Amino acid sequence: MPSKRIVAGLVLAASSSLVHAQAAKGLSAVAGLKVGHYTLTARPTGCTVILTEAGAVAGVDVRGGAPGTRETDLLDPVNTVQKVHAVVLSGGSAFGLEAATGTVRWLEEKGIGFDVYVAKVPIVPAAILFDLGVGDPKVRPTAECGYKAAASATDGPVAEGNVGAGAGATIGKLAGPGRAMKGGLGSAALTLSNGLTVAALVAVNAIGDVIDPATGRVIAGVRTADGSGLADARTLVRSGALLRPTRPGQNTTIGVVATNAALTKAQATKVAQMAHDGFARAISPAHTPVDGDTVFALATGNLAGEAEVTIIGALAAEVMADAIVRAAREARGIPGYPAARDLASGSATPKR
């Protein structure tokens, strides 16, 4: 018969494996959330839907100077509705907000929504990013795309890279779009020993560089004039090289952080605010006048006990930064926009 120490070790090992497996799922590591993408590969562009079918308390923080959003006023803590049923992230600029209409239709067909007695009204906030400069601008996410993304949503590992809202994302446009690189969609999660899970999903379409906070090194961003290397936006800004007029292009990084803790709307809003620290750590520069940077926060309330908002917010910033880094590393190059993996191999020609 095995000793108590051996049994305890086996239990600990099994628990560690479970925590690792949950973290590897990305945003869907938070029980009660499902993620679905719909990608229009012809351009490319697309949308990503985060389903909270049982409802989740939500907050939002918009810091970019050029946002495109829907239903964000509803998330103000002073307002009536307490829970949302999905969040939609989409490419296509303001046109892409139409994707949320399709997700609303899918939820209504399932009988999910805020009960107003004569109907159940799905509450679906949304945010968009500008990717119309990639491919044919007439191709953008529609209501049908939002419907299909919702229908495909699962609680399995989140697909990353050139999918959904990240399909047409680009980064490093500070010196103009001709020196930019491919961005994408990334997701990350952390689970503590007490069962608290905090996770993030983000579509990175930043004007700035993506930086690994662990090393301070640029992963992807503004390329050198010959396109073969990284110029480092921080160096360009400090040198004054960008003082001459440039057309940096339209941008925006949009994301969601989520936890299984129970939060109020005010607390969820604070977590969304703190999650923006992840933007500041992993993107330089961030929150500019031509970005629409937006973070939603979701709380499913499945974890018993009082929520420690300071810890949850700090973890939200950590996983957001991790997700941003993953978005750059998982991206694949498209014509005119090499990815981090292309420059790492010494080639500025996108790999297929």
C-alpha cells in the first residue's frame, strides 16, 4: 500500500497537471466561457466571439483615442443590467460592429438574454479594430460572421495567430504601413493553487512594437528601412527620427480578461483598467490618438469566496501581456507583412 507521502505527491502532481492543462487553454480556462472565431481568409479579416451563456458580470476600459465600440455605456457600474451574454471582437473598422448583431441573433435563438418579459434580449458588447488597409476593404465581417463565430464557440484551447479578429491585424506602423509586420490573436491564462483563474484574449493591431516584458526585447514591430530587421520604435521615438510627418496608419488592440471569481461591475471595471498595464508592458507606444485600445473584463463567479481585486487585476495585467506576446509569436506572415517567425529565421519573405 503506498505511503501517505506518495499519495500526497501523486495528488499534487495530478493537480499541477490539471492547472497546466487549464492554463494552456487560454481564455476558455475560465469555466463558463467559450470562444469561437470566424475568418474571412480572402482578405483576411474576421471576428471572435466570447460566449458567456450563463451570464457574466462585465466591465470595460477604453483608453485609445480612436475607439469603435458597442454597448460599452451599459457596462458603467451605475447602469441597470448586471451581466452580459457575449463579447464580440472584430476586424473591419466600424463596419465590423455588425458582427455583434449576428451573435445576438444566435443567442436569441437559444433563449439566452436579459428577460424583459416579452422577450429575452442578449447583451453583447463589442469592439473593433481597423484592418481595412489589408486586402480588399470591401470584405469585412458581417452579422452572418458573428452568428457563425458564436455557433462554433467551444471551451477547448483557443486558436491563435491569423484567426478571427486577429486575421487582418498588423503591428509596427509607427514609421508608416510599409515597414509594418503581421499581428494576430493571442490568449493566455494563469491558475493559482486556490483555484483562482485569470485569463486573457487579445487581437493585436498596434501602431507600436510588441515587446517581451521578460527580456525587454522587441519581438515584432517597425522594421528597418530595408525591411530585414527590427528598428525598435523606442529608439526611433527617442532619436527624433519620427518628428517628420508620417502616416502611421489606423490601429487598435482589443481584448478581454476574465476570471472565475465573483466581482461586482465596479470591481470588473477596475480589473479592466489594471489589465491595460499589460498593454503598456508589451506594446510601445500604446494608447495613442490613432489607437482604439479597449479591454473588457468578465467575471463568471464560479469560484467561492471573497474576491481579491488587487490580485486579480495584477494577474490580469500579467496574462494580457503574455497574450500580446503570443499574438505576435503565433502570427504568420502575409504578402507585405512578414511575421516575427519570418524575421527570426532571417527572412523577410512571409512563410506559408
